[in-house]
Amino acid sequence: MSETSETPPPTMPKVAQLASRLGTFAPACAIFGLLLVHVGFIPPLGAFMFFQIALLCGLLALGFGIATVIVTRKDPEGPGRSAGWLGMAAGALMLTITVAGMGDGPGGHPINDITTDLDDPPVFAEPSEVTDFSGRDMSYPPDFVEIVRSLYADLRPVQDSRAPQDAYAHAISTAEQLGWEIVHRDPQAGTINARETSIVFKFVDDIVVRIRPDGSGSVIDLRSKSRVGKSDLGANAERIRGFVTAYGA
């Protein structure tokens, strides 16, 4: 009596297993970090670190995915082929999100404090007026001046024909229209302190708007400063441009 031996099912290549696991883990890690920051369990920088880990895993998944597709090219219906496509898709997704999130600004420069007046930058409120400023250096970094002057030559004070009190009221209306949270008002000094929180990572940026008399009209200067990180990826300059456009002087 002869014994019939069964052929064992083909096994998935190692690279395919890695592509599948990393391709699944990468987006899950990013989503988990975002959930934690949105419920207040971790700070924004913690969520950003989760995303960095997810990006690294996504890049590895992309590499292993490409290798899997090459290895399984002679057997497109065999085990591992779909795992290769999964790894490539996850890696491409993480890369796309990263590039889209970088924006158009020159993010390679370590600056995170932008103003329209580099000779006399607007000054943030005192810590007694805005407690979030307590223990933080809110002065303008002198090393940023030439970098900002070179990179953001288009940023200029806003000239307005309105009287200062009218320009002040319009500046408040514009800030509210943009969704900024106004944290301090000083009509006598002509300053408005506000903050904006990013939707994804919940990073907070501080903003001060200063209105001064200019002949029969007014001149408006802005300053936008990130609380964490050395580079703002151009976000603060874009915020100032957005205000100038919305103000419409």
C-alpha cells in the first residue's frame, strides 16, 4: 500500500511578510498618535514623533514592497504578491502625506518666528496678561533677521487708510474670520494677541498684531511664532500672508 504525500502550500517570502507587517503598522501608528493627541493624552510633539516612526516604517514597507513585487514577478498569483502591493501603497501614502504637510514654504531653515517688521518686531503681551507666555523667551531672535529678510522679502507692513481705531476693529474682525483665538486685547497700545492651533497635530502658534498711526491712516505689522520646533515649514509666513489677504487693505 503506497502513501500519498501532500504538497505543502507555498510559503510567503520573507520580504513579503515584512512588507505586509510594516505596511499595516505604518498608518496604524500615525492614526494612533493622532488619536492620543486629540484626546489630550500626549503633547503635539509626541504625536509628531509617532508620525515620524510611521513614516520610517512606511518607507521600509515601500522598499520591501518593491522587493516583493520583483521577487514574485514570475508568480503574480502566488503568495506574497498582494503583500508587496500593500507595502508599496502604505509607503506611498506616508510619503504623500509628508510632502503635502510640508507646504510650499522653505522648511529647511531653522526659523520659527516671522514678522513684517524686522527692525522693530511687534512685542507679545506680558506673562501677567497671557499666562501661556510665562517662562518662555518671547523676544525676537536676532539671528532670524537676515534669514527672514532673504526668504520672505514679500512680507511687508500693511498700509491702511483707516484711522487706527477703525483699523484695530477691522484687524480683530479679520483674526476672528480666520479662526484665530484672541487671548489679549490692548486697544491703547494697538495690539492684539492671538493663537492658532493646527488641526492635525494640535501645534499652537502665537500671533501678535500691532496697529500704529501712519499719517491720516494706519500701519499694521504682524508676528507669528511657533511654540515648539526649530523650523515652521513656512507655516508662520503663510499665516501672515493669509491675514494680509483677508484684511484687504
